[in-house]
Amino acid sequence: MNHKAETFIFGGQARLPKELSAVEVFQVIAHVEVPTGKVVEVDFMPCPPLIMGMLKQMMVGMSLQSDVNDLLVQIEQRLFHKSKKAVITAIKDLVREYREYLYRASKATHPSSEG
């Protein structure tokens, strides 16, 4: 894949209900165009293929800067599974990681004046 914009991998995670999986943590990993926040690719683990397909369809192409609230509403309205809370929490964690990176990057490129 050839991406013209600067892209990075960001991840988020959340605890799954104990009865769902031997794995305790749900993860979302996204390939993101940093300047726009656009999700280029995304994966979820562990995740049944049907849920993964729906989540990918919702997330690929969306912006972590402007589309997150709409995404979370869609998940609330369309996903009825015991993992819903973990999915939402992991996506919020992913967005937090992305925003923290932007904040750190802005501090590195715009040092405050001493005085």
C-alpha cells in the first residue's frame, strides 16, 4: 500500500467480560493518516468475523478528529453483544492515544518560549 500522507499505527484496548473469551483484553489497532485522523485500515482482536466486518465498515475512512461521536452512536445502536462495552472503551482508548500523540507532536514542534 502506498500512502502519501504520514501514517502511524495506534492502538486501544479494554477488558472483555470473563465469559466471552480466554483472552482478557479486546484490542483495536488502526493505521491512521496523522494529519487528518483518517482511518486507513483497522483490526480487532479477538473478534468474531461478522462483528469485525461491521466495525471495519464503520471505521475505515472515518476521522479520529471529527467522526468519533457518530461512530460511537452507531455502535451503540447497531451492536448487541456482550463485547459492546469493551469495543466502545477500546475505541475511546485508541482515540486518546491518537490525541496524545498529536499533543506531544505539537509540543515538540512548537517549544514554549522561556522567559
